[in-house]
Amino acid sequence: MARPESVEELSELVARAHRESRTIAVYGGGTALDDHPPGHTPGLLIDMGGLNQVIEHSPGDLILVAGAGATIAELNAVAETGDQELLPDFPADRTDSGSTLGGAIATRAVGPRRIGRLPLREVVLGVTVVLADGTIAKAGGKVVKNVAGYDLAKLMTGSWGTLGIIASAALRLYPKPQTQGYVEIPGAEAALEVIGSQVAPAAVEIDRSPGGQASTVVMVEGLEESVASRTESIVSAYPGAQRCVEPSWWARRAQAPVTIRASVSPALVPQLVGEIARLEDTIGYPIQLRGSAMGVFDLGIGDLDSDPTIATRVVLEHLRSWGQKQLSATVLCAPASVWGDVDAWGEVPGVGLMRTIKDQFDPDGLLSPGRGIGGL
């Protein structure tokens, strides 16, 4: 394992690996190692922990620039000195476990407040990236050097290290809300209405334990008087709704041997929740559902005392048949034995374009091969 201390050292490592035709994998905080296929055994593993400096903090401009190895927790602590926080909302479980800036961007880690905040790819203001041949490329901020006409910052978001290695990034900051409030509503039927309501929720999350009933938890944030008024309006509008503290599961993925990510339009969320309950009864495996009412859910399949491949295949095939073109179901996390025996990705929209971009950025396929979306 190599641990560069500067962008120049990182560039030299990658250039040498390129000349020797060695594949490369990148290690940040290790919080997403179990997500996506494990990929091929790399010829070179690069630990990004040496590039962890805060390069620039401009509270007045709402900008924070840091090395890719800096942890999200550390960066939030820096932002708090200016009574601010990172604009993108990252998952609490990964943040608590040491998720890094580069890893969070590369895996497009998203927390519950995706409704009240811009998408991650819109708040990454700029990046410095080391490309497959060792070239240092920069985009955004004070220096603009886009590659082949592409928006480099957007391309790196969710690329899983397959297009380049993020060395540093600039993020927007956000004034820290004065307070937050939570309301729990039984079931999932009210979720879509709440999203479009005047209460302007920061997050609307749905959780369903195996064999249990779903519940919707709404989060609002802002000034104390505003939060109190908006939470009261939710409680008054929906039978059974009540104020609550932040749930223990908030911003944390269900822990299970196999996790499948299912995505639907917000209008189909109640139907998906009901279908998961029926599927659970049919196959006999407990399924934990948790995710955003915007339509992105993680389904944790537990108690796999038999072959996990069978359960994974059954759930994937059932969901894809039920949802047709209106649902995407992919394997997010599974034992290594599962990946080669199931159709983990299904139909991936735009995979042809992704492959073209991959070929342009990494024609020799040396960067994190097999880790990207669609197995790129």
C-alpha cells in the first residue's frame, strides 16, 4: 500500500503504475468497501490518508477546500467554527466511521436531507484529479481545466474511482440551522403530500422493520419559531402523527447480509412499501426497508441461513418484474460469492455512454476495474 503526502506524489505513483500496466484501487476511510462488486485484486493500493489537509476555508464565501483524505467529520468541525455546515448531507453511519471527502464524492454518498439540499454533484464546486496516466487535472474554483470538454467535478461524483483519483475538492457551505424538529406519521401514504407541502421539509424518510408497519419521519429545520409552527401543522394534518426525537436509525443504512437498492418515482413509494411486505411473506426472509420518500430505498435481506444467492436473485427478479420500467433494483452490498451469480445491475440507463467516457479517461482499464456502475 502506498500513502502519498501530496498531489505530486500521487501523480508519480499513478504514472508509474500506468507505465507498468498495474491496476489501481483507492482507499479512503474504508466505509464503502463492501458496496458494489469487490473488483479485481489491484496491483497498487493507494491510501489517501496523507492528503487530509484543509486547503482553504472561506466562511464569508461559503466555501471549504480540502484534500480527499480529510474526513467528513473533520470538515464539519471546521465548518462549525463559522456557524456553518457542509451543504451536502452525508450518511451518519459512514461519517461516524471515518468517511473521507474523496470517498464520499466518488461513491455519491447521500444523507436524508436530499430534499432540502442540492444534489451532491451540484455542490462540488471544483476538484483536483489525477487521471489514469498520472496527469493532474483541475476543474472549478479559481482554476478551470476541464478534460475533453467534460464537467470534471460532476463526472467524478459517483464514479467509484473508475475515471480518476480525486486529490482534493471544494464544497459549498451552508448556514447552520438554529434547530431541527421531527414528526412521525404512521404508514407511507402521506409522504408524497408532505414533500410538496408548505412545511418545506428538509427530509422525509420511511422505515419499515421486518414484519412491521412502515412509518414516515419528517424533518424540518430553521429558526425555532418556524420549526415549532411547521411541526405543529404536520401533527394537525395527519391522524396519528406526533412529534418525536431523531430516530436511532436516522441516516443509517439497514445492516443485513445483502442490501438491494430500489429506486422508484415518489408517487410509487406507498406501492413499493406494500409490495415489500407481501414479498417478505412470500419468500420467508425478513426485509428491512429504509430510505427517502423521494424514492430511493435500501432493502436489507436478513437471516440468510441458506445460500444468499438464491434470496438475492428472488428479490431482484420479483422487484424488476413488479416494477417493470418504473423501478430500478441493483445489488448494493452482498457476500463476494453473490456478485458473479446474479444480475446485480439489471438494465443500467446510459451504460453505453458511461463506457465511452470510461474508455476516454482510462482506455487501459487500470482504475478500480469492476467497481463502477454496471461493472465498469
